[in-house]
Amino acid sequence: MSEKLAELKNAAVEAESTVENLRAEVSALEAADEVDKEIKAVEREEERAAKRAAKEEEKRKREEEREAKRKEKEEEKARKEAEREANRMPEQNGIRRPKPNTKCGRAWAIADELSAELGQPTPVKPLLERAVAEGLNEGNVKAEYARWRKFNGVTGRITLPKEEAPAEQEEAPAE
């Protein structure tokens, strides 16, 4: 029995050394597992940092696009305003001249034509006669005539110049 006991003791010692070796290997594996976990944690953190950087870059690009669109809108607005200002009719004495392709503009054009023919500002009567003949509204022509006078700085009563009759007819003998 002592032999068996000795064998058992030897087997127990071998088992203990094997257990010790296994424990050492387990410790080494656990340490390696800890290192792997730390490596994975670092990798995850790097991925998160990369995602944050990508989001920041995307956000910056969106901001640049918004700024470019805003600038483009401002430029378009300034261009339209300049175009509108270039197409505006002149203004004098607080009155803006109507556009020529309107009924009001036509009344003004007739007043300008008659004034050029007469060599002086036209009275309202010949203006009304010609405007009504062209199919313009009499009330509108009167209103536009008042604005035309103010635009041109015409004040006072306007009459047609009297045509001078030959002197012979005026001095005809009375019988």
C-alpha cells in the first residue's frame, strides 16, 4: 500500500503542478484578455473620434453651403434691385413719370406731343380732345394732366397763344 500511496502522492504533486501551470496560463490569458479589452476600447474610442470628426466636417460643409446660398440670395437681391432701379421712370417734383406702355403713360405722351407742337405747356382742352379721340378715359386724363403739370413744374392758368390776325383786317373801316 505504501507504493500505492507513494504513487498517489506523486500523482497529487503532478496534478498540483499541472494546476499551477494551468493557473499561470489562465492568468496569462486573463492578462491578455485585459489587453485585448483595452485595445478594443481604444479602437472604439478611435472610431467614435472619427465619427465625431466626420460629423463636424459634414456640419462645416452644411454651414458653408448655407453661407454660399445666403450670399447668392443677397447678390440676386442686389442685382434685382439694381435692375429695378435702372428700369424706374424718372422722378421730378415728387412725381414719378408713368411707364410709356400704360394708359397714364399715353396721356402723358399726348401732353408732351401737344406741348412740343405749341412750344409751351399744353392747356387741358386740346389734351382732352385728342385723348378722348384715342379712347382714353376723360377723368383719368384730367388726373394725369394734373400730375404731368406738377412733374414739369407748370403752375398757373395755361391758355393757347392767340393767333395774330393781319393788321389790315383789324383796322377795317366801320360803315
